[in-house]
Amino acid sequence: MADRISAEHRSWNMSRIRGKNTKPELVLRSLMHRAGFRYRLHDKMLPGKPDIVLPKYKTAIFVNGCYWHRHWGCSKATTPKTNTVFWTRKFEETVERDARKKSELIESGWRVVTVWECELENDPVSVVEGLRSQLKGGADG
């Protein structure tokens, strides 16, 4: 199946995909701030530069897009019909990097939480309540 748009336009489309400050991140940050959490963003000193860092709870939160990070069982985690070898390899590398960075954080004593894009879209309040119970239940401070 041939691509419906030119390679140049596809490249332009892909260049517009952001790596940080995505809509799901902004939604979660807003809800967390309203819930009283204070955090840092994209801490370059931590492995993987977590999207949200809660130093008080020694917790790193990654807000993952279902498509790019391959949320298992999610309808958004599709694979393009063209150039599947390239895309499969790219997705596998992303998943492996995510696992490696998560392990590095855990070994450093950090709690790691992954929030998926579809969870935020379906029920953002429950996501924040789940985070609140995780953090308040196991927090030192």
C-alpha cells in the first residue's frame, strides 16, 4: 500500500510531534497542581528525563503516548502498514530504552510511575486519585 502523502510532507508531519509538554502531560500537570502536588519538569539529572519529578516523594512520572511507547492492548498502539520493519525496530528500541531508564531510576531509589495517554483521556480524575493514593500511602513526607 502506497503512502497517500509525499515523503516531504510526511517528514514535515513527523517533525511536528513533540517530545515534551504534550497535551496529556499538560492535563496531568494541571490536575496534579490542583490536587496540591508540586513538582519539577524533565529533570536532566535523572535517567530518561522524567516528565514529572516529585522530589518530596522520590517519584518520577512518565506520561507515555500509547502509539510511541506501545501501550500493550491499546487500540492506539498500531503499526503503520508501510515500512513495517523500520517502525517495528523503532518501537522496540523505544520500549527497550523505557525499560532501561526505569531500571536505572529504581536502582537509584526512585519510584517510577507510568501514566498512559489513553488513561488520561478516559478518566483523568481517577489517574490523579490513583497517584495520590500511591504517593500519600508510601510517602515519607
